[in-house]
Amino acid sequence: MATDQTFQSRIDEEPDLPGAEAELDEQPNWQPRYRGSKRLEGKVAIVTGGDSGIGRAVAALFAREGADIAIVYLADEETEDARTTQEAIKAEGQEAILLQGALGCEMFAREVVERTVRQFGRLDVLVNNAGEQHPDDEIRAITDEQLRRTFQTNVFSMFYLVQAARPHLERGSAIINCTSVTMYKGSDNLLDYSATKGAITAFTRSLSEALVGDGIRVNAVAPGPIWTPLNPCGGQPPEEMDDFGKDTPMGRPGQPNEVAPAFLFLACEDSSYMSGQVLHPNGGIVVGS
């Protein structure tokens, strides 16, 4: 696909990013853990970052609940993962399309929505899950290129996708954004990433105020440390990975299929009286809402 790659070229900080889930020695648990109950029957969802990790778990769970899915992912290296997700959706009896490109480019974000609606005829749920992070212990080590890239991917993409999706979202539709526990408790080595997550939370609350009168609910999920390709493939320093997630009250990282139900709850009518809120699957870390 042709896209405007402004601020979206590769950066040198973490050459292993984006990571491929298929290459991890310890595979994340993404499979849905319970039977579906048709809570998204007949719905269509876009799931960004849907090739692996939390996005894959969300896409598979939505499919089990009856939704067709557009899976959006970034790079050629992730195509195998994306196809695995697509096959999981088909195994649930639903349809899935794969869309590859940089969501921080407005033109590609528009193309994602247009192709989804053209394929499925509608759009009901937008899951803004895609994101990236680059650890730096010193703020002066964060290059201008990295700062722009992180905000372009994590924040600008959400604006672009919502702008493109808005004409297709009707009363009863839902938008779910992925923020992070780092927005609430901070992170000394993820300064730019944490700043984007703060922006996402503010965006969620403000967008909710803007759309709730039209019957469109906007909420967010703030995961804690979750075992996905993001961290072991360069999102955290390698020397910290042996203890990843052990500082949570539960003493371990979470699995993607422990986070996906929060997205499902916010996508379906179970949360019909909730908007502008954030759910916290984070291993027991107590944070302000």
C-alpha cells in the first residue's frame, strides 16, 4: 500500500522492533478462555496491532463473540503473526482482512477505514491498540526522530483513525483506546512512551465528551506489564527481562488473554452505561482512575 511515511521511517534505537511473536521462546497466551455468547454478533471491528500480543487476543475474542475483524499491522516481519491471527478468526467462523502500513500516516489510516467498510459494509468498534516504545535511561538520549516517531505512532494514529471512522460510527458504536499503567505511575526509562499514554487517556476522556451525545461510547484499557513481543524484542532493556512483571503485586506479567476481556466488555452492551472510563488489568497495581 502506498502511504505517506512522514516521521514513520525506521529508527535505529531498537533494531529488533517490531517483534515477531512467532519467534519468542515463551509464547504468550492469547487464546480466548471461555465460550462465546454472541455479544458482538453481526458487528465489525478494526483492531490495530492485531497481529500479535494484546491485539491478537482481542481480535480472537471478538471473533468468538461474532465479529468480523480488520487486522492492522505495521511491518513485513509481522506478516506471519498477522496470518496466524487471521486463521484464528476464521476458525471461529468469522471473516478477517489484513491491512499493513504505518497508522501514523493519515492517508493509510483513511485507507484502513475505507477498506474495512468496503469489505464488510459497516464499522461498529474501533480498537486503537497499536503502539511502540523505546527505553532510554536519560532524557537527553531521546532523539528528535524517536520523539516524533513515538507520538506519531501512539497518538496521531488515534486521531487519524477516529477522524476517518467517525462518518461510519452510528449510535451504539464503541471506541476503545489502549493506554498504560505507565500513564498513572510513571516510568523512568519510558519518558516519551509514558507521555503518549497520558495523551491517550486525556484524548479518551475528551473524545467521550464529544461523542457520548451521539450514542458513541469511548473508553480505554490501561494494561500493566503484559507478555507480548513489545518488551522482549527491544521495548525494555534485555537485562531487565528476567524480572519483567515480577514487581506487580501478583508477582508476574499478565498474558494477553487476561487483558482482552476488558476490551470486550467495553466493546459490547455490557458496558452500555460507561464512557470516558479506563479499566486496569495490571496485576494488582493500585493507581488513580
